[in-house]
Amino acid sequence: MRGKLGPALLCLILCAAAGAQAQEARPSRLLSSDNLMQVSPHVWVIKGSPNIGIVVGKRATLVVDNGLGTKNGKIASDIALRLSPKGQKLYLTTTHYHAEHATGDGGFPPGTILIRPRVQQTELEAEGQKLIDIFRSRSEEDRSLLEDYRYQHPDILFDSAYALDLGDVRVRLSWFGPAHTKGDELVMVEPDSVLISGDVVQNKTGPYFYCSECTPRAWLAVMDKISPLNPKIVVPDHSPPGDGSLVTSEKEFLTELLTRIVALKKEGKSVEEASRLLTPEIEAKYPGWSSLGRIPDAVARTYAEDGK
Ligand SMILES: [Zn+2]
């Protein structure tokens, strides 16, 4: 019977593979120290959904994003304190207002200093509850993690830039304009040349436009401000960390997307025609990229921006 598998054995192999795939598609939302990795002398990442950044200085520690709900916030702050000198002061910031990034405040110890771009805080106050409701309806795990979430009011709000001194580590927090959301924050850890990039620079992942001002063109304008930072390491939120080439790839992808949309519009194609043509074209040009389902949204947003 060489080369032939019985149906039971075949199912055993295929079903196990399908099971593993299903598990991969929906990883647990709960953060774990088992998934902690160090990416540079001062920067650690708890890999998860989303990745959490921890920047440890001699005088203070910064946590970037705090997970879904109080329980995840507690796990993130416990890990941050374990990596830090005893009695270390904690700073907390969030890359954007979405629930899996910004509802863990309640798990952080009293005295934690929360910093945020003013635009992001306004967006959170206006839109945060909508996202919480969406997550609550998604899965039993998300619903239960959000049961006792509470927001902390920021101690520091900034307009476009804030320099944070953690002792031997200087961190530059920036708001460059709308991309994935209106209030996206970019976190540059200067001595290590690490960029914690939220959903703005991802690793082979298509863009998701989540605010009325969020368009391929607006996102590209943000990329123009990110490029000069020239990071050696990039830590995205929902994809694996990589080197500085992630910035170039993200910019190239958005440039290609925008250029093709503008060209198709010039040719007189409707939004529907342009979307139908462009989706397979981009998929073929960017093999290995995930989340490319929002190309029609990119088309519609650019057409609206340029006047139909
Ligand atoms: Zn998001």
C-alpha cells in the first residue's frame, strides 16, 4: 500500500492540519510571558494579539499598548516590572485607541503615567465604546476579558511630539497624522533604533483604513515622516518584528496602490471596475502578504478624495 493512505489516516493528517490552522487563525487573546522576546538592548516584545512593546531604561520603563482588558494589562505591567530595576516608575502609552491596544489600563499599578497624543485621546473618547462593543460580540474570550475594563485619564497629552527620558534611553513619541486611525502614535526608541509602529507599518500585511480621514494618500504622508527615522528594527502590532526594510516595503506597497488607483480613475474606470481589476493585480504582485481584502475600500476612499 505504498503511496496510498487509508481515509481514516488521511483525515487524521488533514483534520489535524485544519485544526492547527484554525487555532492559528484565532490565537488566545491572553498575553503570556512565554511569548516574551528581546529585540534590542532596551526593548522587549510580548508577542501576541497585539504585540506589546516594553522599553526598559535605568530610571523608568515604558509599556507600549496594554492588551484587551484589565487582566491583560496586569500581565503586561507585571512582565514590565519584572524586567525593570526594583521600584521602577512605569509609563504607558498606546499606539491607537482600538480595544485590544487600549483597554488594559486597569491592570497597571497606581502611579503609572499614561501618555497619549491629544488626537488619539479625542478619538478614543468618541469611538472607543464602539470598538469595545464589536470585540464583546466577537468571542466569549473577548467578552469576558472586557468585563471589568476601565480607562485611566491620561496624565500627559501631546500634540505632535513628546520626548521621554527613561534614564539612559530616550524615546520619541510622535503623532504624524491619520493612517490606520486618526490618532496613530509612532514610538521611536532612539539609542536602539527600534520603531514600535502600531498598525501603521506592518510586516507583509495589507492596510486597514479605520477613520474618515484615513486614505492611502494620508497613510503615505505619514510614511514620508517615518522614513527619515530610519529604524534598524521595526516592531508592528499584528505581525512579526522585522528590520528597517518593513518601512520601505510598506511605503512601496502604498505608493503602488495609490498610483494604480489614480491611473484607473484617469482611464474612466468606475469604483467597482477598478476594485475588480486591482485586487487580483495587487495579490499577484505581493505574494505572501495577508489582509488584502480592503483594496476596494482603498479604491473607494481615493475616488471620494479625488472627487468622483
Ligand atoms: Zn487597530
